[in-house]
Amino acid sequence: MEQTPPLTLALVAVGYACGLVPTGVWLTRRRGIDLRGSGSGNPGATNVLRTAGAGLGVATLLGDGLKAALPTWIAWVLGGQIEVASSVALAA
């Protein structure tokens, strides 16, 4: 059985941690809006759009995309293998 390199495990953990960031909640909280109690209660871009407006809705959409894309790209650069980058993308 092959062992997983420590770098791969660390990259997957970082990808998972990035995926946990509630972008919409953070952005709307700065405007004094409790997103989880407004609209559908979902922290996604559609609810942010409805509750806080188009600007924050687009920012949430971009932030949610970046929190998956950035760790995946970093894993591709550091790990150099599609398996590592795919694992990080799944974790994010």
C-alpha cells in the first residue's frame, strides 16, 4: 500500500479549510445584515443578491469560486500532479 506524502495531505487540508469560509456571511455581516436569518437563510450568492444587492452577490459568487480555484491552482503548482490538484478541488 502506497503512503500519501505529507505535502498532499497538507494541501488537501488547506483546500478543505478554504471551502469552509462562508464568503456570503462575511460580506453581508460587514453591512450589518444577518444572512442566515434573511431571505432563504442560505449563505450563497443568490440569497446575498436578494438580501444585500447585486454588488455583494457578485462578490460572493467570485469569492466562492476563488476559494476553490486558488487552493487547487496552488496544489497543481506545488504538487505537480493532477491527482493532488483533483483531491484539493474535491476537498474545497
